[in-house]
Amino acid sequence: MTSHTRVGLLCATATLILGLAVSAHAQNAHFVGKVTATLQGTDVQVCWKEAGLGDTQTIDYVASADATATYVCVNHGGQCPNAANKITVFGPVTASGTFASGKNGNITACLVIEPPGPGDFTCPGGQTRTLAEVGYTNVSITDTTNGVEQDAVPVNVSATPFVCPGP
């Protein structure tokens, strides 16, 4: 092996090592600023920006929360005729999505979480099932591809879209 060949081989090896080091450094997934939770009607929209993803990477996300929803029966007059005609449901709720980072290694996106459903709760004839209250706690976003999670601000949100009129 000539000295020129050895120098060329050493340069190629150094370039490969340097390239790997830069590549590994560029992929340091982290959320930038606050992850926000905003009510949109009875849903919660979770928005974020994540950087350090590397160029043109596909990243999977799950927005999650613990939720409580109360459903009531309402007649055509807008009244809740029977206090027993309601149900409160609890449980974890999620929304998931996949986004691409583009050339800058960032993703700015939102996912919308819906309240838990009422299951098989039904109202008597002439009455309509209505969502009266919903609350979300422990709202967060997780980058499941890189194992990065962050709580939203605020971490708890709630809405009261319908109040049963008093007697």
C-alpha cells in the first residue's frame, strides 16, 4: 500500500466518522416551547413543535388525556325531565397521527382528542342525548418514534356546553 493510498484511506475513514457524529448529533428529538391544549367545542386540540428529528423523517405521535364526560337527556323544550336520565363516563382518550419532518428536521402539528362516548346510553322517545360536561386531565403528546413526551399547557381543560335548566 502506497503512502497516498494510506492517506486517502485515512481521509475517507475520518470523513465517515465525522459524518456519523454529525448525523447522530442532528437527531436529538425534543419539543420546542410549550405544547398547548385548547378546547375546540368539546374536543381538545393538542399542538406542538418538535425539533432535532433529522431531515425527511416520518414521526408517529399520540396525544392523550384522561377524560370525563357527562351525557344527559333533553326534551324538545330544552329541559332535562328526569335527573336519572344521565350518565358519566371516564377513561383514557387518544388521537394519533404521522407527520414528516421535511428538510429542516422540525415538525409543527396538532391532533384533536374527542371526549369518551356514551356507550349504549340512550334517551326515551322524544328526548335527545346531549353532552353536558367534559373534562380532560393529564393532557400530553408523545413522539412514539423517539420516545419523547411532554405535558400540555394547561394540562387540564374542561367545558360545560349544556346546563340543565332548573325547575
